Amino acid sequence: METKSHRCSFSIFLLAFILTAGSGHLFAGDIASFMNLGFSPDGSTFMFGQYGIHDDSSKPYAESYIVDVAANEFVPGGTAQFLSDNAAQPGQDGIGALFNLVGMQHEIAQNYEIDHLRSGRLVYLYINGSEPRRQISFRDFNTGNSYTIELVQNVRGGDENPEAAFHINLNSVSTDGTRSAKTIGLPNYYRKGINDYNLKQVLVSPDEQSVIIVVEKILDDEDGRYLRYMVETARLSN
């Protein structure tokens, strides 16, 4: 039987947990969440976003990006940011900021024919807490194509001024034996305030001709973990 005092103690504990979680300080640091926002029907453009709550101000924020898949570049005017004027309320995770931003970007998304229902197919997903892998190999069972993706990074600057660069070696083998090898990314572009990268997701476009590689940008220091997302894209056919 649960006594009144036990119920009271549990209620106080639960309230404290909710308030802590809602403030964005349950885990030290500033960790964004990734959101797949869809492809164009022909797979030529891809939109994604990220959102969260700033650790220092507790304000919800969001960013959105539209990518030219073949060029592996943002389309003109395809990047946008949103920061709330007010701090997050208990229980919020910041996704409302992304909803606001997607509404603000509706016109340009429409110009590039982004369809939020066309999310492609997820063929690899890193599970939080598992051991990060610099190289992954897998088969897409829908097409029979096989992939090997290797993330190669260089870090410099030490703990005080870290910065890191990376590139990705992408090798694929189609069902007819055709092989493709591509190097994507900027191996000599060092991003300040980053000391690690991680392969997060791999998506195949709706037309089966492109891959989207989602990469985590990570800074681990005494204040906790800072995490943001970027993508590298490539057409599988020349």
C-alpha cells in the first residue's frame, strides 16, 4: 500500500524532474536534434533542419537548410535560422522553433519542390550510446546495392582551441557489379570549436540515385557536449 507521504515524495521528485528537463539543463551542453524535412520528387534537392534549446539562454532555436544534392552545396537562400525571444517552458524541447522556421521558409521550399512527405529511405542509423564507427558497410536490401562509407578526420588545436576537418570516402557496388568510388567533403576545411565528427544517418533519395550522409559535429569540453548536424550528399550515377 502506498502511503500519503510516499505519494507526496514521489510528486515532488517528478515535479523537480520535469522542471529540470524542461529547462534544457538535464544534460550539460547544447545538443541539437536532427529533422529530415524531405526531398523534391526528382531527388535533386533535400531539406533538413535541426532544433534545440540553447544551454546558456534556455531559448528555443532552429536552423533549416536546402541542399543541391548533385553539387553537395546549399541552394541560394537555402539557409535560415530562428531564435525565440523567450526562454523555453518546462517540458519543451525546442521543436516549436523549427515549426515556425519551416513556415517562414515555405516559399523557397516550394520553389525547390520540397515535399515533406518524401523523406527517402533510411539505410543506416547510429544509435545514441553505441560505439561510434568511422567506417560502415551495409547492403540496401531494396536495391541490392552495397555501400562502404569511411569518415576520415583530422583534429588540431588541442583542448584550448580545437578545430577539426573531415572528408568521406564513399564506395558502392550495384547489383550488376558496377563500382563507384567518390570522395566528398572538404578535407582541408577546419571547423573551429569542433573536436570530433560522427556518422549519424545514411539516406537514399526517392529516385534511388543519391545518398545523404548525416554527420554530427561535436565539441566535448568541461561545459558538456555541443552537437550540431550537417550533411554530405552525392549522386550514385555519373
